[in-house]
Amino acid sequence: MNGKPKDLEIAFLNHLIYERRLSPHTHDNYARDLRILFEHLNQTSLELVQPHHIRQVIMQLHSKGLAGRSLSRMLSAWRTFYKYLIRDHHFKHNPCSGVRVPKSNHKLPNALSPDEAVKLLEFPTDDILASRDSAMFELFYSSGLRLAELAQLIPGDIDCFEGTIRVNGKGGKMRIVPIGDKAIASLKVWLKLRDKLIKPNINKLFLSRRGDPISTRTISHRLKERARRQGINKNVHPHMLRHSFASHLLQSSGDLRAVQEMLGHAHITSTQVYTHLDFQHLTKIYDSTHPRAKKKDSV
């Protein structure tokens, strides 16, 4: 490969760090993606690389099992590299322009069925930790919280009278989310018991047995163990309850925008993954609402 690719790579990576002020993690990702490109170009000079070379590399990586999302990230890194070479090193064209990656099948999020959700949440609250777990898991399923969001809650975030919870989400964006009756009932029980554990200057809603703020790892472990005890043969984790909340709510309401608001998604495309309604449900809605779908009386 001519054109001293290693020197050009170093110059580009220095540009990312010192001019664009990108993080070391991003720097390492670019370095890895460029290394993969150079390995697959088979001595082709960087100046002579054409779109068909890039497509060939993409197909080789795809045949090795790389998913569309990974390939898209790599292609974006290569495209950025060539933009830099055109701007600062007098390259004539960007061989990545117009190249697309193979589409990947979207992996649907794993969710519990409504019956499994009920089975998971109906367990005896015969001690203080079980009562705490009931409040946590009911809140996950009732309001679709992220794990980190739940761990950061304070009692003042809960409004049992209004039936809402104030959530500090990604990027510091605050949202107000409804709480179901069963979650409110569980929270009221837990708030009374919480005083037996709390330490001075601790204001988190959910506490460990020692009175410290509960860790996300402990929450995940307790949920997994509860699912096992309830006879649910799935890898149940907090995000599965978030998925279940979104999926079940969307199946019942069909209101994608409302689900987006409650989940705290910045973009509707993030919420659209939950539109995997079962075919019978879709058919039922269609048959009952579309003017051209209504069955005619037999003649």
C-alpha cells in the first residue's frame, strides 16, 4: 500500500484528539476501524481506493458475521478519514461516498408476556426486603423506567396523590410518568418500612439492607432471583421490564407518541421497535376501524 498509510493514520488520529477534541475512547474506535480497513485493502494505495474496493471490504466483513450496525459505524469512520485526507492531504475523492451496508434484521427486544409479568410481580411481601423488591419491580413495569433512573430516585420524586413520578433521564432530561395503582400501593408499604433502614444524610428511595443506596447490580440480581423463584424460565433483567411496559402499553393503546414520552426517548424511531404487535391484534384493529375492511353481510 503506497502513500504511507501509517503516517496518514497517525495524522488523522492526532487531528481527532487535538483539533476535534474527541475522547480517547472515540480515538481508539477510529484507530480500530482504520486498522481493519487497511488489513482488507490488500496493498491498494489509499489514493487509488475506489468504491468497489470499499464494497468488497464490507461484504468480506459481513460474510464473517459483522452486523449492519457495526458495519455502518466502520463505514462512517472510513468516510470521515477520507474527508480529512481530501481536506488536508489533497486526495481527490472519497471512495466511501454512496456506499451502503447490508441491512440487518432488527432484533426485537425481549419482553415478558402479560401473564408472565403478573406471575413475576405477585409474590409474598413477608419481609422488608421483599416489600422493597415489590415496590421496585412494580415501578419498573408500571412506569418503564431505566435501571439507572430507578436507582437515582428520591422519595420526593413520588407523588402518590397524583399518581406520578418525576424521572431524571438521559442527558438530564426530566419527565413526569404515571404510576399504576399496584405500584403506588407497593410504594406506600415500602415508604413506611424504609424508615427502619435509612441512615442519616441518605435520601435515595430504595435502600440496601444496611441502609445505603441500593446498587444497580443488586437490583438486577434480586430481579433475576425473583424470576427464578416465580418459575419464569427467562433471563429476566430490569430492561426486560421496561420492554414489557412499552410493548404491553402499545398493544393496549396503539399510541406510539405517548409511549415515547413515557420512555423518555428523544426520537420516535427508538420507540418504533416496540411496534411488533401480534398479527391477530393488528387484524382485529384493522377489521374494526378501516372502512374498507368491514365485512359485508352475505347476500
